[in-house]
Amino acid sequence: MSFAFGIGIGSQNNLGEWLEVFYPHPIITPDTELIDVVETALDYKGGNQAIPTTAEQLTQLANALRQTGATEQASLAEKAANSKRPVVVTVLATDDTASSTPEVYLKLHLISHRQVKPHGLRLDGIFGLLPNLAWTNEGAIDLNELPERQLKARLEGRTLEIKSVDKFPQMTDYVVPKGVRIADTARVRLGAYVGEGTTVMHEGFINFNAGTEGTSMIEGRISAGVMVGKGSDLGGGCSTMGTLSGGGNMVIAVGENCLIGANAGIGIPLGDRCKIEAGLYITAGTKVALLDDSNTLVEIIKARDLANKQDLLFRRNSQTGAVECKTNQSAVELNEALHANN
């Protein structure tokens, strides 16, 4: 059984190098029968391959897929046969390190389509396979070809709008998951996992290989590798430290029904029902004064020793400036009407 499959419509530069690929209906663990059809129609020899295809091959693939009952993929192959852009059929026999741009894009799509959760795929080495591109109102453009494209647009009476210059596109140009609200779509990258019921406000940001289980309010930053549990609220301007930005080997996560206050942040994983006071940044090495229910000091420890512990309230003593932690006496409950995304 293969690991993943996708028929993609992509963009290439003038040298024929892949810039990006759009997979409308990617599949995780495709049926053996589907892969058998690909072997026959496209001369697929096994392993992880991104196979450029012609219109004739796609028509043949569509007919063969329809005979197996794979109607959705057959319809997509049939439509792709008339594409004005290059088409690629990508088969991943295993979840090995990607070796091509189409392979990386298939993996990112699988996450954003909620078929695989963050940390569920091997994404090592992807940065070298993702070209830095100009993302424009006319699609992805190789930076070396951008000046000529800008001049051409002006001469034709148009303006080429450059939305960003980055290795990652915004998720919603490729995938719009069911049941979400995203106020500023440029702040959610392809490869983000946005659970149903999630609201991402204008200041919210979700990186690739990160996201939410659902029913969360996101007004802060979810860094790469961070997963936020259901019902949690990330306040305006708050931050979660990802492993790419100094978090070391500790996987940062936020449990269910947590609250990270405005402009606060975490460098440790939180268990369920935890609160971080607004403006307080907790790193793994932060010294924390543990208090009992009568606010008496029990001991002073480092925050990493509280990783994944539940029902904690972190605050800063307004008189001494010391970071304190005690049992959280109130759970976070999000307003159901406010966060309904239907």
C-alpha cells in the first residue's frame, strides 16, 4: 500500500523547474487498485515519484480510474487533461524525506486538508525544495523572472500585485477547510492544520506543520510545530515558541481550554485548562515560585518542570516581579455563539 497520492496542477519557471503545485483532492493511503492503474497508465515504477503528464496520458488515466470506481480522481484527471498549466501526478510510496517540490506540496496539502495532523509527516529538508517566490495576483513567479513580468504587465496597462515574497503561499489559495473563519488569510500558511470551529482573527498567525484541533480563538501566533487543543484562546499578540525559533527539542503544545493572555507567550507545553497572565512570557528556564491554595511558597522550580501539567495559573507578582504558579480555579469556556463558524 502506498502512502499518498495526488493529481496536481502547477507552475514552472522558464527553465521548466517546478515552482508550486495545487492538489485539489490529495489522498492519504490510496487503494492498491488506484496505484495499479497509475503503474499502467503512467509507467510508474514504484517509490516516491512526481510524474509530469501529457493530456493524452491524463485522458487514459481518467478512463482507467473510472473503471475502478475512483470517480473523483477520474473526473480530476479528465479536467486536468485540458489544463493550460503543467500537470503532475505524485505518488509517495513511503513517508521518506521529500526529494522534489511537488512532493513537498503534496505533504503540505495533506496537512491543510486535515488528512494528517502536524508532526504526522516527515518534513525535514523541505526548505531546500521550496523556491523563494513572488506570490502575485497572477500566481507564483520566479524572482529572476519577476522584473520582466512587471514590465510586461505595465506595458499592457496592468499592475502586477505582489502579495508576498516567501517560500510558503497562503493556505487559502489552495485549501479552505470547512467550518473556519480567517480574518486575514495571508497570515495562515499552506501546511497549517486549522480545525473545524477555529476563528483566526486579524492578528492571528498559523505556520506550517502547526494548528488547532478546533473551536479555538486565535489572536496570537502559532509557530511551526505547535498544536493547540480544543477550546483554547490565544489572546492578541501572544506567542508560542516553535522548535525552529529556539524551542530546542521540546515540542511546544497548548492543551484544551487554555488561555494565553494578550502579549504573553510560552516556551513550554501546557496541559489542559492552564492560564498565562497577559504580558507574561514563560520560557523553559523561567524560575517559577509554586504557591499553595493559601498563596504560601512551596518551592522555586524551573518552568520546564511544569511542562504538560494541567490546571495551572501563571502570573507575575506585581510587587516583587516574581513569576508565580498556582492551581487554576476557573476553566476557560469560549462563547459558543461568538465562535460559531457555520
